[in-house]
Amino acid sequence: MKLLGSITSPFVRRLRIYLSEREYEFVNLDIFADKDRELLTRNNPAQKVPALIDGDQCIYDSRVIFRYLTSKYKEVPLSWSQENLLTLIDAANDSLVSMLLLQRSSIDTEQDSLFFNLQRERVEQVFTVLNDEVLKGHFGEWNYPSICLFCLLDWADFRGLAKWHHFEKLEEFYRKYKLLPVIELTNPR
């Protein structure tokens, strides 16, 4: 089994953490280099990381890959409540990835325009809800939703894209898990 991805992707990192105690090969791609982009495109026509190759099967998207792995390893699937939390995490991640790509395209993402205002509003709203969900105990154990939340928070810090440390419960959550060995092993910095 091979996981194609990038060390810096929060979507890839969550799967690397989830798979850390399983046997698989991680193929680190520079998705902007021609050769690696060609490999990625052959395995995922959407040209996004991650992609999982398991025998003749190739699975795209971190959510679908996780679902596939849950089935493969005969684990309990996520509850609908957990799926909704992942939708929130993914929405914030997607907004931040868009902002990063626009910044790297020399576009001022701080401007007062509909697209940028909506992204900032979405991220702030999602962090507010996730902070409340941590308070309610929904991220109390180290499981896939917690891994995804940690990867979002750490990536937002790593890229300097969103300020979230003023959310007390998110900060406590982050400090609780940041010293796990697998976190350092998958650190994108």
C-alpha cells in the first residue's frame, strides 16, 4: 500500500498519523514539479493529494481514503456527528489552502472582497464551533477526528494563515497532543 502526498499537506498528514502503526509506503511528492505532478495526475486526475494505492485500487481524497481504510481494517466507522465535525475541519482547511495558493500567486488575500471575506468568516466560524465542540468533550480521545483537528490547527500555524490561539479550548487541545511522538515524526516544518 502506497500513500502519495506531500509532507506539508494537512490532508496527507492526518493519514500519515492514522497509518503510523501500520505498514505502508509514503511517497513524498513535490506537486509543482513536472515529474511528481505527472505521477500524481496518473493516480488522481483531480491532481490533489493524497492518493492511496492499494493493489489495483486507487482512492482519492483523505475522507474517502479514511473510509476505505476503516473498511479494510474492519474498524468502526465514524458517527454522523464525527462526520459533521470532519466536514467543518475540511471546510476550514479548504479555505486556508485556497488562501495560501492565492498568496503564492501574488494576490493580496487581505483585501476587502467577497471571496476573501467569506473565507475569513468561514474559518472564524468553524474555529468558534470547534472550540465549543472541544469544550463539550467531542475531541477528548486521540482518534481520527482529533488527528484532523490537530493537523488543521498546526497547519494554520505553520503557514501563518489563521489566528486561533485565542480560542481557549482549541489551545488546550493543541497543547495536549503536540508532544506526541507521531506529531514530531510528521512535522511539516
